[in-house]
Amino acid sequence: MSHFKLKEVPIPIYRGNLIIIFTDDNEKLANTIELDSVKEIESVYCHTMFANRNGEQGIFLVFNFKNKDRAVTHGCIAHEAIHAANFLFGDRGIVLDTDNDEAFAYFVEWVVDQVYAFVRECKFKPTSL
């Protein structure tokens, strides 16, 4: 039986929305995100996309906690949060600076916190190594 859970959170300061999706249903995912390439995803695992939903711009984090081939780990969540930060900062024209990365680090922290809040709400568990 397939699952699909979605949580949309307004992104503070930088505008837009963070959309977190837990699913193993490619068809429902393709119908939710206005992005043709979603239909080409053969097996949902962990993905970050910058796309539209209902005409609104958003950063989509997609995780499949029921994937039989690959478990979603804590590292996977952090990995996708970094992609989300890069998408956001790049789109907003903010040049990342390794000598002054506090804004980047705070945003990655915020994204990870949002994902974990939804993980707890849905009673999913990332895999520890």
C-alpha cells in the first residue's frame, strides 16, 4: 500500500515554501509537483527539487522511508538540506562565502529541524549507521 504525506512550511526571511513529502507513490508525487522530470523518477528515495506547486515557488524535499533498497539515514536528511540551502541561496542571488557561512548554516539547521518535526509527527524513523 502506498503512502503520501506532505507538509508545507513558509520559509522565514527568504520567502517561498519548504514542502516536505514522505512518499513511495511516484504518480501522486508527479501530480503534486509542477515538474515533468518527477515522472521520470523510477524509485523514490531522497530528492530535493526547486519547483512549483499550485503556482507557488517552493523547495521540495522528498523522502521514502519505506524504500526497500535504501534506508533514509540521518546523513541523507542533512545531505538534502544542503541541496535545499544551495537552491534557495542561488535563486535569491546570495553568494555563499566559506569565510562567513552563518546564514547558510542557520538555514540548513532550520531545514533539518523542519524535516525532523515532520518525521516525529508521521512516526517515521531515519536509520542510524
